[in-house]
Amino acid sequence: MKNKILFATGITMLSSSLAIAGGWESSALSTSFLYEKGGENGGYAEVAFGSRDYEITDTAVAGQGLPSAPDSSAVKDQNSTSISVKYNINDDITVGFSRYMQGSIQLDYSGAGANAAFIGVLPVVDLTLNANVIMGKYDINENISVLAGVKQTVVEDATADIFGSAGLPLSSVDGDSEIGYVYGAAYSRDDIALRVELSMETSTDLSLATTNAGAGSGTTTASTPDYMNLYFQSGIAEDTLAFGSIRKANWSENQIRVFPDPTNTSSFTDSTTYNLGIGRKFTDNFSGSISYSTEPEGDADSDTHLTITNGYKGITIGGKYTMDNMSITAGYNYTKLGDVTLTSAPPIGVSNFTDNTVTGFGVRLGFSF
């Protein structure tokens, strides 16, 4: 049943990467490529492309009930590319590398036809966080394996024009990187297509040199949380696989403070994300899946434009086609976001973010060699 596990796993991991998560996370680390069978040389590589369309509006600034902005969105649409490659050193040792967009904040009310009365004080943020991960997996025996790796968190050069109400121009943030670690263990049984994997990712602290023409030079601080990931899958019938995951992050201890803000610019809360689905092999070449993902809602009140969503519920469908040593996987996601009441500094005041959505589409190409 081992090949049946691998056939479905590629869909489930692509599906989970289409959903959003807590804090400013865009995509979660996936270890699924380490379990791919690989070709005659024990190698496997994949490249994935993802696109998200955000429809996030409110009652005061961007869209809802405002004739000046019927189609605006506070968050810009985003595209991303990720790559992963692994190689089997021998029957027991596998090494791999993965690069993906870990986090992103892309706010731009002013470029979305927002309420003209507030253009001068609306935030515009362009912040991207990428991750480079080198990992190894060691099979202790046919059932138990352990994995460990080093994760480089990379903040790209960024801008944050969020101090308009205080009469300050944008802050320019220099990118930087820090090192964290990944470790975990897995238990598997090929006869029932079972795998349970528990992994941890350590937090990283970032100090970023920042300039603001109205306030001089200083430091922007940011951090990523500790993550705990539990993934499981099991065959429940011939050619049918149930799968799921739980991902926890202590975002409340990992905020962003953009210079010259004297206090935290963000107000993130801890998050727990759940995913549950079913995969089905229809032919020797084609399989499909459907999954439901959710992040429970927390406090609906916010005092920062960096927190304008509150949990989510989403559905993802996907399919995978395999031919010789090549596979193509595609998935589509629709996510309903939780509501937020945002209290901003004058002149904006209180605005309500309700009935907002995100749609995502992803394609992944895999090659065994």
C-alpha cells in the first residue's frame, strides 16, 4: 500500500498550502517530499506555483457600502513559488532542501480605490518572509523514523507606510535572516497506509535596520513563533485515504514593531489550525482529494491594520495525475474569513470587516530521477 500513500500525499500537502494561517504566515513547511519514492537514483524534485485572490473589505475604508470603492480590497492578491528536492543516500537516510514563502503582509488600501477621505492615512505595507530549509530523515526501522534540519528565515527588504495619522512618511526596512531548527519523528505502517508525524519548528527573532525620513534611524523587531505540527494519514478502504493535521503557533509572543512605533504594531493571537480530508485513487494515474480546514475565531476586536481577519473556514479540492517519472498536482481553495471590528486612530475610527473571503489556486510539478 506504500505507493497508494505517496500518490495521495502530494495533493493533501498542496491543499493545505492554499489556506491562510495565523499571524503573518502564508505557507507552512511541508515534509511530504521527503517521503516520495524517488526515481532509480533515489531523487525527487518539485516546483509549485500558488495564487491567492483576497476579497477583504470593511464598512469605513475599503468597499462595503462605499460607492467610491465597490471592488476594493485591503489586501493585495499574491503569487508565490516554492521548490523542494530530496535524495536517498541509502535505504535509511534521506536528505532534502525546501524553499517557500513563509509569511507576507501585503496591505494597500490606497491602490484599491479606497475611501478618498482617508487616502493620506491608510496603511501600505510590503513585507515578505521566505524560508530555506535543509532536512534529513533517518529510518530507524521499517516503522519509526526521525527527522531534523536547519531553517533559515529570510526577511526581504520592505516598506511600511502606516504612520500617516501621526504625520510621518513610510519606513524603509532592510532585510535580514536568522536561523531556526526543525525536528520530529514519524511512525508508519505500510500495510494500512498509516503515517503519523510530529514535528517542531523553533522561533526566530529578527532585528531589522529601519529608516524613516520623519523620525531618523532605528530598529524594527519581528519574530516567528514556535510551531508544533501533527500530521496523520491512514487507509480506510481500498484506494481510499483519510488524512488530517493540527498546527499550533504561539503568535501572541511574536509581534511586529515597526520603527518608529513605540509599541507593538501588531496584535497577533495564538493560533491552532485544523485540516481533515479524504483522498481517493481512481485509476493507476489519477487520484483526487477534498479537505476541510479551519482556524477557530478568537477576539473579534482589533486596534491594528495588521490584524483584519479572525480565523477561517475553508474547502479545498485537488487532483493529481502521474505519467512515467512526472506528476502534476492542482488544487483550488475557497476560504471564508472571520469578522473583525477595527478601531483605528482618527480620522478613520471604527470599521467592520465582515463576510470576507480568499480563493486560492495552486499547481505542483514533480519529477523522480
